[in-house]
Amino acid sequence: MKREKSKLRTVARVIGAVVTVLVILVLVGPFLVPVRDPENLVPVYDLARPDSVFVNVPFSGTDGIEIHYVERSSDAFRSDAPRTFVLLHGSMFSLSTWDGIAGRLSEYGRVIAYDQIPYGLSEKLQEDDWDGHNPYEQSAAVARLVVFLDALGLDRVTLVGHSYGGTLATRAAIEYPDRVEALVLVAPAVYSSDSMPGWLLQTPQLQRVGPLLARSLATSESFFRMCYADPDEWTAEKAAATTVHTGVAGWDSALWAYLQAWNDADTVWVDLLSSITVPTLVIAGAVDAVIPVEDSRRVAEQIPCAAYTELASIGHMVHEEAPQRTTETIASWLGDGQ
């Protein structure tokens, strides 16, 4: 019996030692991880496209935020009534995601796509760059959309939003109805609630390694490949265009600041979908592995004037995987008098 008790005490000590080591690793380990600045970073203008345009928009508590955008127009513009499309990309992507349909859409109006901060070539704000309201919060992103429209002299526009961009477009239609003429929501992330516990985000350990986590998310090949029905559509060319922000100084800490603000997104507005009165089109990919197709269908059901289209064999990146079908769907909807 004494031998058995001795064995149990030995096992208990071993387990206690292992638990102690694990706790120490969790508490101290992050402080031992070197957080070095990424290499080969260049000034943002060195990465500009031939069609790049930059505009500084006001934001309280800052000296303004520099927004990168591109514009498309066409001599084949078919509509009698001028229409302006403003394209809003999703999280982890940039305005380049719209390249496949921007030219096609320009036959139906002026087309403008811009980089949401901190993505693409828009400014990479650090935490000491603002005083007061966090510019990375969802409400700030919606307000910034309106200020951006003001900067370009745009009154009412058709918002085309993908994923998180669809969330911003939907919220803008609720909060600024006089600025939104119509909505096109592509796999909108309206009901997405991915987040981390706030207490965990604020721990010293995670604060230290946060930029490393941001780097991992922004360059996760597995995530990007999951966004397509055919993972091989994630090519080196698309990767370079999508992750162009990873070549700009401060991008990782800016993305970390964004991810923390994303966690605090206000969801009260989601209950107001039924108040949207502008013509709305919801497009979903039938095999979307990121935003469940049921969520896209639910958005369409909640908005009284919404039409819904589901594209077979298409994943989350509807407009990239099927640019012609996407444009034809929008054109047909516009032709119905929207």
C-alpha cells in the first residue's frame, strides 16, 4: 500500500511539474519570441499601379487618412441615367479583387474601387497615429466611406460589397440611406461573428505577438485557397496583388490594430435589415466555404426589396471565380429597372 501511495505521489509531482512548465511557457513564452520587422519593405508609392490614385480624407483625431483607389469608365456606357458603382472588398483582400469585373461594370456606369485600411496601398495607421475614435472600428469604416464619397464629389452611389465589404455596404444603407442608391451584396458577411475573447486580446502576451499573428493570417495560403471552389485559382499572381500591403512599412502592426477593433464590432444594426428600402441584389456562391450560403440567403430574406441569385459550383470569391456570370447577373438585375 505504501508503495502504491508513493507511486501516486510521484505521478502527481510529475503532472504538477508538467502543468507548471506549461503555465510558464504560456505566460513567459510570448516574451521570448523575437518580433523583428519584416524585411524588404518599400515606400507605398513604389508599389502603386499605373491607375492608382491617392486621396486624403479627414478623420477626427488624425491628420487625415490617405486612401488608395482606382477608377474605371467606358465609352460603351449604356445607361441613360448616370450610375456610380463603389466597390468594397473583403477582409484580407484588396481592391485588386475587383479587377475581373470593374471593366465589365464600367459599361453600366462609373466604377470606383478603393482599399479599406489597412489593406492594399491605403494608409497603415499605427495606434499612436490617432487620438480618440479608433479608425479601424466598423462604424468608422462606414463613416469613412461617406467621407470618401464626399472627397470625390459623389452623392448617391450603388455599393457593391464582398464579404466584410458587403457588411459595410449593408450598414451604410441603414445609417446613410440618402447616399445609397442600390446595393449589390456578394457573399456578405453580415451574420459572421468570428472574434476572439476581448480579455485575451488585451493580455500582454498576445499584445506582444499580435503582429506575428497578423502576419500569419495575412499570408495564410490555406485560408486564401479555401476561398475558391477550385483552390488552384489562388495563383502566385493573385497572391502578389492581394497581399501587396505586406510590402509596406508598418503593415503588420496596423493589421493587428484592425483585428483588435474588428473584435468590438457593433451588431445592433443587423436587426435593422428590414428597414433597407433601396433595390438590393444578393449573389452567393453555392459552395462557399467561408460564408455559409444560408447566411447569404438569410440576408436576402430580411431585406424586403432584395433579389437573390446563387451561382452553382462557385465558392466565396464569386466575382473572381465567375466574373462574366457575376457581371451578367448584375446587368440583368439592372435591366429589370433597378
